[in-house]
Amino acid sequence: MFSGCYPYSTAYVEELDIVITDYDAAYSFKGKPKYALPDSIVKVTGNRIEGEPPVCVKEPYNSMILNRIRSNMTSLGYEEVNATDPDVDLLLFPAALETTYQQYYYDYYYYWGWYYPYYGGWYYPYATVTTYTTGTLLMNLVAAGEISASGNMHIVWTGLINGVLDYYGSDGDARLTKAIDQSFNQSDYLHQ
């Protein structure tokens, strides 16, 4: 889905970062200032289906992301409490996902080499493969008291951040911080 959002020509990796937010317009956030946040961010890997333990985002990124979420929630007027607190209004569930994409380009044109007299003749088509990995941070804000009998949760806000993982640059932390801030900045309705 996200590969269709990326432009064909970019100069910088940060030009590929995407921040999307959505919310339940019928839900009122006012007067519901207490939220709970887990200590770890779970990575969506599919291993839970096979009965394996969950995989979490490694440090220092786990703490960096959670602290940035906390900072934004505090600036919006929210107070963090324990999930078992009977007065908790909202539960914020962050999750992470990595996806690797491969793009293939085939050059089907036969061409005459400039050094034909030395090595002889025609050259055959060749393939070029480009691989890149994207990371997605998903933040779901759930109304704590509105879980149905079947276990369905009422998600009242979703923040989704997607970008190309930049293993070679030192600006990855700054890009992630900026994207998390942007997801809260474009969600004015969250203010208490």
C-alpha cells in the first residue's frame, strides 16, 4: 500500500516519510485526560500466530519512541497512569512493522558494444534489483471502557508513521522524532 505513495524521484530519504492520522469524529476527547502506555513496543512479525513469544523494538529506540509519545501526550494535557488504574480513560498501543520491498528492472534491449572489434558482438539483456526497507510505527488510542463482549476495542485515534529506514545516515532519530511530533500536531482534536 505504501509503495504507491512514494514518489519516483527523490533527493533525500526524509522526503519518503509519511504521517497519517485518523480519528472517530463522534468521540469526545475532552474530559478524558488519563491514559496508559505499555513499557515495550511490540513488533508485528507474525510469530504470535505460530505460538512464539512477542518480539519488541530494541533499545534505545523503544525508550526514545515511548518518551516522545509521552512528551506529546503531556503537552496535550494528558496524564499517564497505570493500565490497572480504575480511572484510566484511554489506552495507547504502539506497534512497529518492517517491510522489505524489491523492485526489478529488466533491460530488454540488445545493443552493439563500442568495443565490438575487441570482444565481439552483441550484449544480452540484464536485470537490476533495488531493495529498500520501510519501517512503520502504528499508534492506536483505545477508549478504555468501551471494549465489547467479543473483545473488540473502540479505536478513537490512529497515528501511522511510515518511512524508509536509513541505516547509513545519522538523522534517523531526528526524522522519527519529527514524524511522531507531526502525528500529534496534525491532531488538534486531541487537546484536553
